[in-house]
Amino acid sequence: MKVYEPAARTSVATIRQYGELADRGGDPGAAAQAWTNAGFDDAMTARWLAARCFDAPAARAMADMGVAPEQAATRTRDGGGGYVDTIAYKVANGDLTARQGAARTLSSR
């Protein structure tokens, strides 16, 4: 017997929990749709947002490389910008590529 599970979906309520950073100052509905389009449900979206990854495609790229949100929540000074923040934030912000971010999650620095 084949079991069908509903497609992953992120709700506006999840986006609103994280404020303007999560919706990038735009429509929370559009942000929720972007996370849904990236294949994330509410629970996984919340984990990525808690890691400070505010860009669904960046989260998808890291997830596809086997990076968990908790790994991407590691703080680093690496990458552009000369500031300290999470790997997830720096990937979402374009200061690290997803590949660089994934490599840093494996680093002991």
C-alpha cells in the first residue's frame, strides 16, 4: 500500500514569528511561498530561520549538501563583510557560497 504524504508547506505564521528578517521587509505570504517552493515545511523553515538563514534558496542549497540548520548556526568571521555571524546568515547574505558554508560546518575552527 502506497502512503501519500502532503507536500511540505510553510505558513505565514511561521514567517511572522521571525519578523522582518524572515520576510525581508516584504510580504510574509511571499516569503512563506518561497520557503514552500524550496520544499520546506513549517518545522524545517523555523529551524533554518533560527539559524539566521533568511533566504530559502540558500537554505535549500545547504540542505542539499547535507548541512543541518543547527550546523549552519555556527558563528564565523570567515567570508566577506568582516563581521561575525552564523554560517547560515553569511550564505543567505552572499558573503559565503553554499559550498563554502558547508565546508565550514565541517571545520573545527
